[in-house]
Amino acid sequence: MTDPITIQNVIFSYQAHQPVLQLADLTIPRGSFTLLYGPSGSGKSTLLRLLAGLLPKYGGHLNAQAAINLAPQETAMLFQDPSLQFALDTPQHEAEFALENLQVHRHQMRHRIRDAFATVGISDLADRQFATLSGGEKQRAALAVVIAMHRPVILLDEPFASLDAKNRALLLAQLQAQVAAGKTVIIADHDLANYQAVQPQIIRFDRAHQATQLPEAAAQALLTAAAQPIALPTQAARTWPAAIVGRKLVLERPHQRLLDQANCQIPANKITLLTGESGSGKSTLLKCLAKLVPYQGELTLQGRSLQKYRPRQWGRQVGLVFQHAADQFLNVTMAEELALSQAQGRHPYFTPANLTAAIDLLGLTGLADRVVYSLSGGQQKKLQLLVMLMMGQPVLLLDEPFAGLDAASAQAVRQLITACQAVQPATIIVVSHQLAGLAGWVDCHLHLSHQQLQDLAEVRS
Amino acid sequence: MSTRYHLKDIILLALIGIIFGVIYYAGDFIYNGFSILLTPVGLGPMANDLTMGLWCMAGPMAAMLLRRPGAAFLGEFLGAAGEMFLGGQWGAANLISGFVQGVATELGFAVTRYKHYDWLGLASSTFFATLITFGWDWFRNGYAHFSLGLNLILLVARFISMFVFCGVLVKLIANLLERAHVIKPA
Amino acid sequence: MNPSLKLLLVLLLSLEISFTQKLVVNLLLIAVGLGLVIATRPGLLTLLRLLVVPAIPAATLSITIGLFTPGHDWFFAAVLASRVYVYVLLGSAVTLSTPPLRLARSLEQNAHLPAKFAYGTLAAINLLPRIVTAVKTIKAAGQMRGVTLSFWSPRLYFKAILSAITWSEQLAQAMESHGFVENQPRTVAQPIPLSKIDWLRFVGSFGLAQVVLIAFP
């Protein structure tokens, strides 16, 4: 039990000669709080799934020399998407399902579940339908199930992606308590902002799909830097004419209010950056503007209420670049995606010559016949941005457009957007947790926290 | 059959049935529309026949996706089992129609010896689905009492519906999935 | 009654009335079904929906039979209309009185259905809200590219199936992470009894239905 977890000679790939993870030698002490940190696509999630025994069972190839001294039966996992990890309808039933699987006798089941739910503080949620729980409550329920299972190693794959600050703090505290009780906690995350209080050991994953353990000082420096709020040099939104105006705007998820704002406005034909802790509701706000989630209050575009637009008209007014690139595609190959946007798109910038140049700028040349779903994460992201820019809607909403892009690609994307703006400016809102390179490119900076949108230019002055 | 189906296949089959149900319901009660239009001219039951193809799509789709014996039946039947608790008003009666439609669509692939996940298999599935569901309605929905002429019209309507949705549309979807390398070429 | 037996009984009765033409029996079964439905204390809206939605197919069939067939057989028209209501009310009596999990547990314990079928289907059912959102998102993605996707558009189904494949793998992994192993024995949190009384009730109800079927025209 006290032997550390060692991972040796691991090479994992989905396609031949394209490893998504290469680890020569990595040690994770038992009873530690370990953070696998790196950009999306760097292999940290793959490592978690290898440890859980889900890979290579669910696809991919692991080299024969690989040695991991951790049995999958010792682990249980919390997944990134809180609603895709339960088979049953309530936390109580899910816990029963899990303990039935472990062949626990039903007389022991009851108190094991009761204790675990009490530990995580979700006893009052035991019989609630998952559909009525917030993301944070679901993740805590998932943790309770794992605790009831008495698994010594708890794996978490970006568990905070849709959690509000309160639930995140609760979950982190409970994980710390589990570590104090002797369990091993391993989390994969691309964002360090939440972890300063926990002082985890950090294993850094890079784009070459390799991992190195950071010395304590370096880890400390990273954590401290991540905790600092960054304000970019911007101008106040209200100094420009507004395109989108919200009054008494209220936005909710089940049992959680995300936004309650008396007045807000988005300047016309400018680039507005929208930041906020993960789970604060940034994506939901974009979806609300795309009319994909309901809202209360009043919301107007160029003085006309959103309610008055029919779906078809609205699609011509507002483009939402989804966080998950594949959601955007409607066809099979890249050539077909481009052809559709050429046929339907209205952005005057994209003359044939400019389009070819843009494809080249984004490094997508020669991929025309590739299946879009088989492109790398970065290529999908860039293609997604290109086909949406070509549509030329007056309002463009970008949800984490730089996630999974290297610095050069992100720069190319910004360059292309700037070029488009020069020909036909659009009102652009960018949600991004990565701020590198955004100074001077964005015009305004709104920050969402505690259900309020703050204009950081006004806060500063 | 149970050894050939893993947990993820079963979830996928049930999901396909439910998704097709959701899309159907989102299509705004086409059945009711047809029914109200056609009943005054004596062709009311045709609403059932014209929409039958939509109801039976999950079966052939599942077969084209998983390409193994039982897929069409399970896709249709598990979907119906799901809708029993979701769709509401038809309750357990859903299971019976799901069973009949499942057998009907499966048979087409069975007689082609589970080797034709292509035009032939789909055409055969369409053919059997038309005949068997029609035979079922002969008893259950009183088609036996209609005139021969009306029955012929209904049979043709049903075949067209099956052909369009379970044949052409499923093939078009399968082509997309094939080109996206989700399923291997036939 | 034991959920599996209850389901079996309703399926048998529904099948039986599909092949018989006894108006009185249908009306009796409607009365029983309605009683059972009301006993589950459904909301007014549910009850109304149960009574109104079948009206369209019931009316369609009976009007066609009564007005447009050579025999103008209004008796048979009434049989058909009442049949639709039997299906709906008996069927709903099962689903309203039995939560999906209880039926799944009963099928697993009493009918020895492999657990992967019972829980795989349950997992898919519980994903419904997600499915509805996904279909909406696909349609929105279409609108934003100038394409309207409807129930006849291959691309709508194509995208939905791609999502379903991702979800099924994700859910299967999550269930495995919660200890599920195919074909491995499991304990039960809640035993679903299958007693002699259940069998008696089942045989009794079914027998009674046969007597009524024979006794009435």
C-alpha cells in the first residue's frame, strides 16, 4: 500500500507513430495531492484514463513495455462532464449501483452510503434527481459515491470546469480531507487558479506529450502567478455606442444564479473580453446571447428585443463559436465545411485570394480532404474559427477560441480576426482564460464574478 | 447475443432509439397533422402509414452502425423501452410496437445473412418492415375492415414512407458516417 | 404486484385484445386501467394528456371505419377506439406505478435480464435532458451557417449519432469506474420480492380476463 505509484516506459497512441503520451518514468507518492497540469491535448487526461484502466480498453494502443503498478480496482474517477458520469437518476441510487457492483452486502451498503454522503455534506441531496442538481452538486455527489466505494486512489479529470466558487471550495476541502485520511488524489487540469490553498505537487505536461515533475519552488511560483487577477489595458465599454444592451438581466442554472445585473452593454464593432472563474457562467452568458438558454429580463440587439427575432434570422445575426470545436461542424471533410461557409457566408473579407491566404496562415493548407473529426484539436479549432468568420454575422461570440492552440496559432487567429474587422467590423465577445497576447487586441474587458459583470477599465480608474 | 453486445453498445442502441424519438417529436406531431387533414376524406389511417417510416428508422440505422445480428431489433426495442418511460402516453404499449417493428426491421438483414449492410440489406429491411407492420395493423388497427382499394393505397403509402425514411434517409446518414470513418465501408 | 409480472400481464392483455373484438371487455379494461392510473395520483395535466392524446388516433380509426368502409360497422369502430384507450391506460398504469429503476431491478433479479441491458438502457434514459439540448445545439449550429435542419435532414441525425457514440463511451467508462463489470455477479441494494401472492394475483387477473372475454359478446 505504501509503495508509491510508478509509471514507467509508457507510450500511448491512437494512431501509429503519433503518441499522445510519452512517459519514461514518473512517480506519484501515495497519500499525496498531485496535479497534472498542462494545456489541452497534452496527454494528462490520457494518463488518468490509463491509471483507471479505461485505456487502452476504450481505444488506442499502449506499448508492451509499459509498467504501471496501480490496479484499476484501486481507483475511481470523477469526470469532466458532471452529467455524463451517472447511470442512475439520484445520488442514492448511483451509490447503491456502485456498491452492488462491488458486491457489498445490502446491510453494509446503507451505512456506507450514509457515511459517505455525510462526509461530503450531500445527505440532503441523496434522493434528488441529478437533472435538478447544479454541476457542483453533481461533482460532490460523484465524490461521495467514490468515497462510499472505499477506493484508495481518486482520479479527477478537470472536475471544476462547471463549478461555481462555493462548490469548488467545498470540493477542494473535501479532497484535502481525503488526502489527510490517507487517500491519493490525482487531478488533471489546465488551469491552476484554484489550487493555491492546497499546495499540490505539480507534474507539468507539455505539447511534446511529455511530463516532468516541478520542484517545489517552481510549483509555488506557478500557483502564485495563477492566483493573481490580470487586468488588461482596455477602455470602458460605455465609452462606445452599444450593440447589445441588457436590463435587469437574470441568468440561472438549476439551483444556481449566475448573473443578476441591472445594466450591461457590449460596445458595437469592438472586441470585448469576458473573463471569470470557471463555472461563473461565462459560457452560459454566450449561450444566452445565442438564444440557446433562457434568460429573464430584457436583452436587445441594436435596440430590438432578442425575443422578436425568429431562429433563422437570429442565426444570421449572431454566430457562436462553440467551446467544443466538433459541435460546429455540419459536414464530413474540411473542403465541405469551407464550401458551405463560402456558399452561405457574407463576410466581404473572404475573397478567393484572401481565403487561400487565411487557410495558409492558419496552417490548414493541404488538409482539404481530411475528415474534420480526425483533425488534431488545434486544427479543428482553427477551422471552426475560419468557417464562422466567413459567415460574417454582425455579432460573433467566441467561447475559449485559443484553448488547445500554441502561441503561434493563437497569434495567427488574432491576426485573421483583426484583418476581418478592418474590412467589416463585427461586435465580438471573447471568453478566454488565456490572456497571453490579448493586450492591445481586445478593446474592453468585462469580468464576471458574484453574479455581476464588472468593467475592469472602470474598476481600475 | 448478449456476449456480442458490450455495455457501450447497449447504451448506444438505446440512445439512438431515444434520439430518433426526440427528433420525431420535435418534428411537431406530424401524425396528428396528417390525421386531421386526411380523416375527412376517408384516408385517416394513412397518417399512420405515412409516418411509419419515421418510427422504424432506429432499427435499420442501428444495424448499419453496428453491423451485427440483433442490432436492428435492439435499436428499435431498447428505444421503445426508453420511450415507454419518457414519451409517456403510450406506456407499455410502446413495447409491443417496438417488438414488432424490431423484428420487422431485423428480418430484412437476417434474410440477407447479415452480410449486406448496404442497399440490398436496407431494401430488404424496408420490404419486410412494410409487410410485417402492415400485417400487424391488419389485426390491431382494423385494416381488415377497410376495402381492398383502401388497403392497397395504405400499403403503398406505408412502403413509400418506409422507403424514404428507413431506406433513403438511413442510407444517406450511413454514407456520412462511413465517410467520417465512424463505420467501415460496406 | 411484482413489476416484471405486472409488465408481462399488461403485455399479454394488450396482445390479447388486439386479436379480439369485445367492446365490453375493452370498456372493463379501460375502467380498470383508469382506476389504476388514478390510484397513482397523477397530476391533472398527466391525466388530461392520457385522455386527450389518444383521441386523435382513436377518432381517426373509428371515423374511417364508420363512415368510409363498405360495412359502416360502427360497433367495430367503437371496438377500435376503445382498444387504443386500453393500450394507453393499461400501459400507463405500469409506467406510472413503477419507477424505471424498480422495473430494471425486478427484470434483473426476477427475470434474470443481464445487468448490462437493464442499466445500459437506464443510463440512456437518464440522458434525455442532454439529448434534447444536443438536438437544439445541432439545429442552432445549422442556423448559424444558413442551414435549416429538420427531421428529414441526414446531417441532423449524423451529428446526433456522433454525439451518441461519444456519450455511450463516456457513460460506459463512468459505469465501469463505478465498479460495473459485465457478466460479474452483483449484490442487490433493494430485493424485489416475487412471492406466491404475486403469482396468484397474476394468474388470477389473467384468468379473470379470460372468463370475461368468454362471457361477454
